[in-house]
Amino acid sequence: MMQKVFSKPQALKDCPTHYCPGCGHGIAHRLIAETIDELGIRGRTIGIAPVGCAVLAYDYFDVDMVEVAHGRAPAVATGMKRTNPDKIIFSYQGDGDLAAIGTGEIIHAAHRGEQITVIFINNAVFGMTGGQMAPTTILNQVTTTTPLGRDASKQGYPLQVSELLTLLPGTIYIERCSLHKPALIRNAKKAIKHAFELQLNNAPGLSLVELLSPCPTYWRMTPVKAIEWMENEMTKVFPLGRLKG
Amino acid sequence: MNERILMCGNEALAEAAIIAGLDAYFGYPITPQNEVPEYMSKRMPEEGRVFLQSESELASINMVFGAAATGKRVMTSSSSPGISLMQEGISYLAGAELPAVIVNVMRGGPGLGNIAPSQGDYFQATRGGGHGDYRTIVLAPSSVQELVDCMPLAFDLADQYRTPVLVLADGILGQMMEPVVFNKKPRRKLPPKDWALTGADNRKQNIVRSLWLKEGVVEQHNYDLQAVYKEIEKNEILCEQYEVDDAEIVVVAYGIAARIVRGAVNKARQEGIKVGWIRPITLWPFPTEQINKAADNFKIFLTVELSCGQMVEDVKLAVAGKAPVVFYGRAGGGVPTVEQVLEKIRQLTLRPENII
Amino acid sequence: MAGKIVINIERCKGCGLCVAVCPKGGIVISKQSNKSGYFPAEKNNSACTGCASCAIICPEAAIEVYREQDILNKPHKETTPDLVKGKK
């Protein structure tokens, strides 16, 4: 008799998403929803959606959600956690949101050791607005604002946020994972669950999981080519691993 | 708790907020309101409540947004340049219909300006300094006691209408000390915050948002907000007037300017000049009808502000052409003296015919 | 056949990631488009072992995975929600 061993988690609403075919957001959403189901925390969790492709995350996560100003999610999360220490607060942010406009907010939330969980989706472009360069766009990568490829002498270097944040004593757990292979996605699930468990156990400090995520549409690749590019190029610039905690 | 205490405005407004049930304060240092976060940093932990100094006013207003989204009573304070940084956040509070109180202890501008008192943020406050069609209730006290009384009112208004409320003070009001009494007034009957994010514990999820991409939804949302604003305009206008009925000249001023005008009008009355004053306490909703009625029988309206003239436009709109409206003010931290206002009043009696 | 998958073809956007990761070549892109105009994935043979790689990489959570009962007794890595429900 066949037993079902894998299905959509409850914390993920049963509806189509607006994400492009092969987009990593859908995978990240499922891993977080599985974690919420497995830890049984739907009734205590409040999620924060960024401005970016995932701004509509409140249509997909079946928990209390808020959508906030671009880059300000860590500050909103701070306001929520400080006044509701018993709630589980997660901030879901893209690379434009967290590493461009919101750099100040994530560094200060980390430096204060806010007991929140940050899920940082790094897909190396601004997706929602049409594929412009992001702080994490890698060198020579063509985007709609680096038509000749990112040139360090003009646009600087890809920003390694996770490494940056490991220097702050206020961070207790930082891991960079990737969504381009099932084995790595399993590991990403473990990392996300660990981050949520730290918050659940009032561990003193901020936990952040960076997820390298495919963006086939604005990398101008097929989804399969995109995961190959992540394997061959992206993980060189953004090495995977548990950086802290 | 209701004996008289000598307190500076910044500390008094903080204590009043605490008495009004403030759950959390987020702020950032900026003169001339530094005593607010300083006072809060001592008193809020004493009450077991949240105080946090943020990394910027941008962060402060978004921390306010977070706490407000979970149904808490929350405020921030800053001064003009900091309030400019908060405008996007205030627009989000209005769009997401979240209650919050923001205190602006105004200083000289534009730019870094100076740290002297000013009323140069009137347009920003009353027209909505951020993007989109929204209004914010603006309270303008003109004494430390009234500043204290404004705080519980601001929180009640914010909760009742689910909107950010601005309390507009200035460098003088913030820094000067006056005796105050903290009488704990009961709260208004306020609607339950069943929209708040408290964790969907066997209930449907709540979403706090200001984005709706589907066609026509934000349009309708705007009309819903406008309906709330109409309600506020109907119920919440506060305005004081003095000896206007027989007056030939009416001076309109708010906040600290109104204190100066009071002195000038009293002196002018002693000189036999028939002059009165009108003092808007809510700058939005503006007391348009009250001023319009005062203009029924011909008067000259003089608006006095610590600026180059901003509220004067609302006075002109209110008077609607029935009478001339002239302006006198000093900007960039300049403070008109009673003598200067009195001189202006005297001039209006000598040559009424060549008024613009 | 130790395993089976069920693809929600209306939810599938034909991204092809499952096709690429299936160790048994058990999935192909269908010639029939779904209502949204995507050409969804469909089962290609019966070599499925229920390893769930396809479901794990599917961005739409559109694949359900079933496994034969006896295989269940062997200890499994923490891969799927149902299996780990028991653990804290």
C-alpha cells in the first residue's frame, strides 16, 4: 500500500503563485511553511513580506503577515518582537530589500541582537522591477542596468552580506544555503528549521539564513540552465556553509 | 498624581504618553527633543515597557509600524529633519490604517537649519508629507499643560480612527518649563483591535498591508480613507477664540505663536483697538467653518506664524474672500516679539483701505 | 515500482527542474498544455523510487510523493514533512 510521504505543508496556502517558472521563492516559501507546520507555531508566528517579488507572500503564507516599506523589515520586526517577545517573527527579504536600501536596518537589527529570524533570498538581481543589478549581482553578470556586465570599477563588487553579519556579536546563527539541488534544499530546510528553533528557545541573538535562489527570467536562462549557473558560478562568489553558530 | 509639577515640555509629553498607556517608544536623538528619548529611556523600563533608540528616524517609524501592527500603543518623537525621514513610514501607517503617535518638536529649516523653534513644518504636517492622498490628524498645543493633555487625546484619536496622529510642538514648547498637572482621564470608547497581528491562533490569518495590485482596489481604499477623514472633520475639530465678536481685526495663530499673539492682543485691547484671536488646536482637521463664520461681518485677518506663511493659506481658504487676510511671521528660528505683533496690529488700524 | 508521484498539472508551470533532478528519468514535459498555457511535467515511466527529489525542488509544491509501505520501515533521512512529524 502506498503511503504519502511528501505533500504541500498546511502553512502554505493552496493557491497558484505569481512567481515565474523555476523561481526559487516558491521553494523557500515551502521550506518555511514546512518548518512552521513541524514546529506547530502557526498560532504564534508573524511573517514580514518585503518589497520585491515576495511582496505578495501574504497571499501564500497562512499565518499573520505584514507587508512593509522597502528595506525596513528588520526595523518592523524589531518593533514587533520587542513588544511581543513571545511571538515568532520572521523577516523574508530579497537581496535588493536587505542588501541595498535596507543595509542599515539589517546591520542594526543584527548589532542589537534582535531575536528574530531573517530569511534572505539572494537571486543576484532586482526581480520585481525587471531584472536590474542588485548588490549581489556578480561580476560580468548582465542585468538591465549592467548591460555590459557588472564591472567592479564602475559598480563595485558583489556584497557578501552573510560574511559581513558574522562579525556582529549580535548574530548567533548565519548559514548560506542554496536552492539549486535537492540535497542542498534539504540542507536549507535544516538551516531554516534550526534558525526558527533558536528563536523558539529564546536564543539571544539574530539568526539569518541566506538562500541562493534561481531567477531564470532575469538571468535570461531556462530554469535548468539557471541551476547550472548557480552550481558553476554563483556558489563561487557566495560559498555555501554554516558561517556562524 | 495630580499635584502641579514643574516640567519641561519634552519630559512632560513623555510622562503623559506613559500615563496614557504607551507600550513602546522608538526614537533617535535630534535637538531640540532629546529629552524625550532620554526621559523614556529611564521611565519606560521602570514601567516594564519598551524603549529603544534606533539607528535612524527611518528605522524608528518602521519600528513604530511593527509595534502598531500588533495592536500596541506606540509613539516616536523627532524634530523637523527627522520627521522628513519618517514621511514614507507615515504614509505606510495611513495606508495600512495603523494607529500611532508622532511628535514633531519643530526647529528652524530647511535643511539642517538650526535648533531654534519654528513652525515651518505646517504644510508637511497638514498636507501629508509623504506620498498618496492621506491626511493625518495634527494637534498643536500652545502650552506645556496643553501638550500633556494632547497626548492621551492623540492616542485615543489614533486608535478610534486607525490613523497616525501628529503632535506639533516646537523648540520653545519642548524646552520651556511650566507647571503641569497629570490627571489620568478615562479613555474614549475605542473599537477592538481585531485586525491586529497576534498570531493566527485558531483564527483566520490577519494581514496588515497597504498594497493591493488588483484594479480598482486601492481606488476604493482611498475612498474608504476619505470617508474616515470626513468623519474626523465632522467630530474632532478643536479651536479656541477670544473676543472675536466685536473685533475689527482677528489674529489667527497656533502653538507658541498663539502665546505671543495673546500678549499682543491684550495690549492692543488696552490701547482701545478692537482685536481678538482665533487659535486652531487641530491643524487638521482645520477649523474652517469657525473662521469663515468670524469673517461674516467684515474684519481684517492677520495670521502670525514662526514661518514664511503656511497656515495663512488655510485661513485664506476658510475666509473665502469675505475679508482680507494678511500675514506676519518670522522664519528660520526667528521668534516674533509681542511688540512686533502689536506694531503689526496697530498698522492694520491706520490704513485699512490699502490692504492688499 | 517502490514509489509514485502525483503532479498537480494545473499548478505546474513546466519549469523542468523535476525533469532535471529525477534520478530515474521518470518525468518529462507533457505535449498537452494546462489551462494556464504551461506545458506541465508528467510521469514518464514507472521507475519511481519515491525519493522525492522532484517534489523537493518543485517551486510550486505541485508534486505529491508516495512510497511502498515496506520501504518505510527503513530509517529515512529527514527529508519530508510527514516523516518528521513525530520528531520534535
